[in-house]
Amino acid sequence: MTNSPNGPGQPANQYMAQQQPAKQKSGAGKAFVFGFLGALLACAIAFGGFAVWQSHLGSGKANAGAAATTVLGTSNQSVIEAVDQGQTLPEAVAAKTLPSVVAIYNYQQQTNSGYGFGYGYGVGSGSGSSTELVAAGMGSGVVITDDGYIITNYHVVEGADKLTVTVDGVERDAEFVGSDSSSDIAVIKVDDTTGLVAAEIGDSDDLKIGEWVMTIGAPLGLEQSVATGVVSATNRSTILDLNASGDAYSYYYGTTVPNYAYYPNMIQTDALINPGNSGGALVDADGKLIGINSMLSSYSGDYAGVGFAIPINYAMGIATDIMAGKEPTHAALGVSISQVNNQTAQRMGLSSATGAYVASIYAGTGAADSDLQVGDIITAINGKPIASTTDVTLDVRGYAVGDTVTVTVNRSGESIDIPVTLTSDENIVAQTEESAQQWQQQQLPEGYGDGRGGWGSQGGTDDLSEEEIELLMRLFGM
């Protein structure tokens, strides 16, 4: 079981690769709508990456665009020579890197209900209820600019009404800048601050299995803790549902709304990662930041020798977009795909029983400009076998926009290699939003509700709210 390290006293999120069954709720008219969409999900896993889902922490971004010219990482590059300095390697690396790692505290509004008139509806005097900020969890972060920008995990700051960070033993307020929940990356900023010690940014593409590393963060709430180990493996990839932790689910008319995070090419390490380490630093023997600690694999929810960090090359690309006030985008193949198995192969008369079936191709994408065709079955990307739609998603997410990959397809029994230039998912998001809006204007089949929650006979359009339209966009934008 793979978990997202949380704060002390909080159960580690039970991250699972598969979506949990949805709870059943009443509301027949809209239940049909979303039941119908649920059937579309199997064949709408589009383009090797879901649409970018922005954080729900507020509509504003602190200093959006202000970081366009900000220098990321420290300008003081250094090589650690521990023996010459009379230190052990861990001592030297810790001395260099500890000032760049902070503890982050997430506070959220909690309503305390009374028994007076208006119980449960108002806030403050005379309403029968009041609200207060309570500690909801904590994690870690890494300073990436000397003027206060900090990179962390999305799940560390998710839902926060207030954020504070502890830097060099001093607690400071922090503002949410932006996030990309699908990459589990967020950026916050300590305002009116200069002179912070930014981490030295390394290169995660050069990592070797067995290489010495150190994790730094606040495991179990113990700030400024370090642990050493090695790179156990690279290129570990998974898709996890950020909502897959019991009551953290968002249930909507009987349909669970997933909030997927994609972790391509993760760094596996045996250096300690526990709840509270999320968002902290994974550094190499020169004290260079090579990863953002994100999750652990454990049956108990605590350290079991298997932890994972997001490669810094990938994480900083997302952070750079966020700091520039842009919506992060991801590499996209440009196709809608569905799973191929023995049943679907037999039913559709396909020539392969494994892989990803190309159901449609998006206009204006690399796939549309290539020789890919609807009906092709993707069996490999750059020589790596594809057994499922998940494989396609993770493989494509591991590349950058503009990269060219070789897509191997089975076409009527013949194996064909097709070069495809990956494009941004921006175009596809726009197309899926348009599809959702067009679908919303269509009528439901006769007898499936009249827009008032019953099994009527009027048919009708059952107009949807803006919130429901947004949900449909997410469901289509896969």
C-alpha cells in the first residue's frame, strides 16, 4: 500500500492505484447523467495525461507572474569535500542543506455548532455556530529562491485556509501561490522576506542506482531531521487517487470524482520517509536537491524502507510555470484510448488482446500530424511495452512537450513504428471543455427524469449548474 506522508496524529493517506467504489446517493435524474458519463470514462482516458486540475485553495495567486525573472536555487554552487573539512559526509551535507528545508503547517476552518436559533447555518454571534482555525496537518518544503518561494507537495497544502512555515526556528505566515494537483506539486511564498537560503538545484537525470542520498524534513513532526540511504531504483511510476483516503472522497450524485496524481519516473530510496516528510528534500552527496519526497510504501503507514521522491527536473518545470502565473501543462500524445483485454479484443475483432486502443485523435496535436489511425492498438512507446492505458499515461507524462517518441502500434496484425511529437495538453483541455458544453445542451432520453430528481416521463434538458459543468469537463478531459 502506498501512502502520502501526512502530519503527526493524522493517519497516512491510503493512496491506491485503483479508484474505490462510489457510495450510492439518491437523485435519479442526475444519477443517470453521471452514470452515463461513467460509461464514457473507460474510453475517454485521453492523451496520456488528465486535464490540469487547479487547487481549491482560493482564486488568487500571490505575486502571480512576479517570479518570471527569479533565479531558482542558490547562486553559490559548491562541492562537498567532507574529508578535507574534517567532517563526515552526512555532517557536511546536513550543514549545507538544513537551512533550505522548512516545516509547513496547514490550518483549516472548523465549524463549532451551538444549540441556538439558526443552528448550523451561520457564523459568529447569534448564529448558533462559530468557526476557528485548527491544525489539519503538516509537511515539509524546500526554499528555491532567496526571496521566499518554497516548493512542496500539493497534498501538504491542500484545503488550507492558513499556512505557516518554520524557517530557522522562526514561524512565518505563507501565501499560497499555485499548484498542479495532478503532479502533486505546489508553490507557496513567505512574504516580505529576503536572505533565505535557497537550495542548490541538482540534476535528477544523472542519478545512479546505489548512489548515496539524504532525506530532510519533519518526519512525525520532528523538524529539521535527516536520514541517509541510497537510490534504490529509478523510473518507478504510478497513478494515485488523492481522494482515496476514506472520507476524503468527493461524492457527487453517486459518482466518485477522482483527483488523480501522476508520478512518472519516481526516485525510490531507502532513506527514511515518514508522515511529515512530504514536500521535503532528497539531496545527493554534494547537497544538491534532486527530488521532492512525496510518498512511502508501507502496510503500516510508516517507514518500511521504501520511499519515493518526485525527480527535481520534473518538479521544477511545474514550479516554474506556477511561479510565472501560468497553468502548468503536460506532454500529450493527442489520442483518446481505451483498455484492450481478451473480452474487448474478442468483441471488437481486434488483432491484439493487450495494449491501448486508439478510439479517437485530437485535432491540432502531434498524433493528428502523425500516421496514427483510429483503431490502432498501442503496444510500445520508445520500445517500452504497453499493457494498459495507465502505461500510456505514465510514459507520456515522463517526457516533455516537444519530445518525439516512437509509438509502436498493432494495425490489423502488423507492427508499425510511428514517430509522434508530443504536444501540450492545453489544446486538448480546450477541446474537452467544448465537448462537455455541447453535451450539456443535449436532451436526456425519454423517461429519464424531468430535472427534479424523479423518474418522470417528460425527458427535458435538466440544466446543469456551473459547478456541474466543471465536473463534466473534468470527466471528459481525460
